[in-house]
Amino acid sequence: MKWIIPIFACCLALQASGKRTEPPPPPAFDADLFQKDKQVFSGHVEFLYWTIEEPDLDYALKMNTAAWGAGNANYAQGHFQTASYNFDPGMRLALSFYRAERFWEVKWQYLRGTFRGSDHTNAPEGSGEFLTGTWPQVIGGNLVAAKSHLHFNYNIFDMLVARVFNPNPHLRIRMIGGPTTAWMSQQWIVRYLNNANENTRINNRWSYAAGGLKFGTTIDWYWGEDIYVTAAGSAGLLMGSYHNQAKQTANAQPAGGAGYNPAIPLRNAKLENIRPSFTAQMSFGPSWQKNYKNARTEFFAGYEITIWTNLQELYHSTAGNPNQTKETWINAGTLALHGVSIRLSGDF
């Protein structure tokens, strides 16, 4: 009987060895949508089609009814003619590095945009109706036309560090922060032309160069069929150098003036100071993201808006003899850039 036990054990071993080992089941297709354990560099190219919204850009008043009395004092009547920006293209280029072991990402990005806008209006044709300036006309006679031209340069450079979180296989969240720099400038030119072919030109310019910190978050949420909802939001506070100049010239002697020298501006006021500015940004839209064997790509198209405070200022003043006081009125408001952002990203 002693020999039965070893023989039985050998039979069991042979039977076990003869069984086929089944391979483990493959992972679910959505188990690693974001390739969170793969260390990569990523390049980002973004096309921007934006415009700018600003308050206080009225340059003329066009009457649509006659005044109540030609010889009496009248307040503003008619429709304000306001300057506006066109939609113009811009770009944003970025390079990022994702350190998979620690779930950290660093990103360098540069945004560049140039925006323009031109507007004009002519005098109304109705009897007793006029075109008047909202800036000092200074030239005599009646205005026959008013023109406006805007030009804006916009540059932003960020170096942002992100902590990447994956709460579940369908969701990726980045908490971002880091230094940011901005340099931008605006020029607004207004021209008035009267019925004697005389004109005056008002040139308002401001510029801002600053640095600060920016913090925010980005979210990628998988919906299915390689389609995601992608959103981002950030806020920053910058401190920098601000310059503003209001200048006015005319090609003819101002009404009621004497001894005019066209080489000397009628208005030439400058302001320089150090000031803070708060900025906030938000973007939202769908994206297509695809994983390949050795690469991952993303295509995003959405709406984006950015605001800046404490920058847009226009200076109006009273007139008087050189030794008399000049009271100043300041029109100020929030600057907003918004439009469509289209981004193509790839890992390498």
C-alpha cells in the first residue's frame, strides 16, 4: 500500500501540468485613457480667433432729430458712435513635460495677438441735425466726418507647474500655478473733419508691462468615442509699469484762438505709475483625444475669455489759460478678450 500514495501523487501532478494556463484578461479599453504612467514631452500649437471688448470708446454723437432750439444750450442728443475691434487671428505656442512617477507637469507657453478696429461716421443729412465730437472738436465749422482707429498688441508668457490627479479612469484634473508676465499696448486715434477741410487728431495711448503669479485648474472628462469635455480656468495678480498719454493736434488754428503753432500739441498729458492688475481666464469646449502605440494626440476647439482690470483709462480735461487749473475726468473699465481657440497637441 505504500507505493499507492506516490503513484497517486504523480498522477495528480501530471494532470495539473497538463492543464493549459489561461492568459490574464486584457485591460478595459478605458483603463488608462490618459496614459498616466508614461513620461512624455508634449507640444501644443493653438490658433486664436479673438476680438476685444472695451467700454468708453465713444468718439462722436450723431443726431437723429433736430435740437429743441438752435440758440439754446443743448445736452447730448442722438446715437453715440463707438469704436470697436475686429476679430483677428493670434497664436499660442507651448511645450510641456510630464513626470509620470510624481504626477507633476511643467509647461512653458507664449501667447501673441495683434488686434485692430476701424470705424467712421458721416454727418446726418436732416435739417438741424449735426455730427458732434465726444472729444474736443477745437476746429470751427460743422463736422462732416469722424473716424476712429484702434490697434492693440498683446503678449503673455507663462511658466506653469501642475499637479495631475486622476480621480477615476475617465477624469483628469490639473491644479496649476506659476509665474506669468504680460506686456501689452493700445493706441486709439480719433479724427474730426469739418466742412472747411480742417481736421484735428486725438491720440490716446497706453502700455503695461508686468509680472506676477497665476493659479488655476484644467479638467478633461471622457464622454465616449474619444470625445472629451475640456475646461480650464485661472486667475492671476500682476504688478508692473503703466504708461498713458493723451495727445491732440490740429492742422488749422482752433476756433477762437490766435497765434496757433501746429508744432505744439493742443493736448499732451502723460501719466506713469506702478499699478496692479487682476486677470482671469476661462475656456470650455469639446476635444478629441486619441491614444496610439507610441503617441497621444489631442484636438480642442472651444470658447475662451480673458479679462484685465485697472488698465483701460481715457483722460478728458477742461480747457483754460496755461496758468489755470485743468480738471481731469477719467473713463475706466474692464478689458476683455474673447473668441474661438483651436489647439492641436501631441506627445513625443
